[in-house]
Amino acid sequence: MNRIEMVVFDMAGTTLRDDHGVNRVIRQSLEAVGLAADPADVNRVMGLPKRQALSILIDLYRRTHDLGPRVEEIHADLVQRSVAFYSTDPSIREVEGASDLFQRLRAAGIRVALNTGFDRRITEAILDRLGWRDRVDATISSDEVERGRPHPDMIRALMKRLGITESQKIAKVGDTPADLGEGQAAGCGVNVGVFGATHSRAELEACPHTHLIEDLRPLSAILGLANS
């Protein structure tokens, strides 16, 4: 394995615990316009840019004729609800050991980046809530690139920003099929699925990956840092 120079972590479900808050907020925004979505259907669009996720759900429930033109309105409501949720809800917390892992990686000379299907406003609320601004090297949100997951645009933008030239020296870590698809599309040398938060091990086994883990504890060993 090439020496890893950067680890790109997903946020909600991977390094952030929110008790399925993303799922709830998406459903609340849809319920506000008269669409009751099943939580399992919402789970299938996790990790995608939220406008795209809303459009997929609207189409799935055959509401494109009336709600399709309102996607921007629904998305604006989702952003507002999400910022309030991540700023104040008592369920918000980092995954156990996340900050310590960030510190260990950076001490070993490995850059730490966060990427997400959220828009920047939501990402900023999370960074403030968890005090992560000084704990990572870079963050990027889906609205800052042309295409979100599973496309590689966010990872490629992070590579350019942090001076990483070889995608094989990047590890991607996320909890959704969209995360793993992104890691494959970007050519990441390590592509880690974290099961249990939004998707089961069996669901992620069907996606491109190099490793599947239940929590972040094995990641140091995967990256060769266990005895460093």
C-alpha cells in the first residue's frame, strides 16, 4: 500500500453522531409540503447532495409534477432546519475517538479532510458545534463543486487545495454507498466503509471498498499507524 498522505472523512454517520438527524430533517422538509417519505427510502439517498436526494425522493413518490418545481424551496427549508438542528440539538456529538484520531493522523504527517453531502452553511454549523475548525486541515461541501457524491469532484478539489498529486495516497472513509462510490471514482488507494450508522455491513459489502469497519478504531492499523 502506498503511504497515505490524506484521509477524507465523511461527517454525519462517520465522524458525527446525530441519532439519524439527517433522515429526520429530510422527512420534515418533505412533510412540510405534503410528502410523507418512509425512513428506509430516505436512507437510500444518504450521502448524496441534498438537492439531488430531495429530487430522487420526489420522483420516487411520483410527486414530480407538483413538487419538482419546488425543489429549491424545499432545499432552503432543509438547510434552515439542519442549521438549527446541528447548532442546538443535544444529540449532536462526535463519534467516540474522532478528534483523537484526527490528532494522531496529523501528528504522523497525514492530512485530515472532511467532506459532506451538506451545503456549506450546515457544515459551518457542525464545525462550530464540535469545535473542529482547528482539528482538520480542510473541509468541503457538496455545493462547492459541480458534482457531489458519488462523483470524485470534492476529493479532487481537496487534492488541489492540499497539494496531493496521487489519488492512490488518499484514504476515503464514509458510511454510505455514495461515499464508497466517491472513493472508487477518485481512485483512492484505501476506501473504507463504516457500517452500522446508516447502512448494514451487507449493504456496504455490495459497494466498492477495500475495508469495512464497524467504528473508527481499526483505522489506525489499516493505515499502518498501529505501532507508531
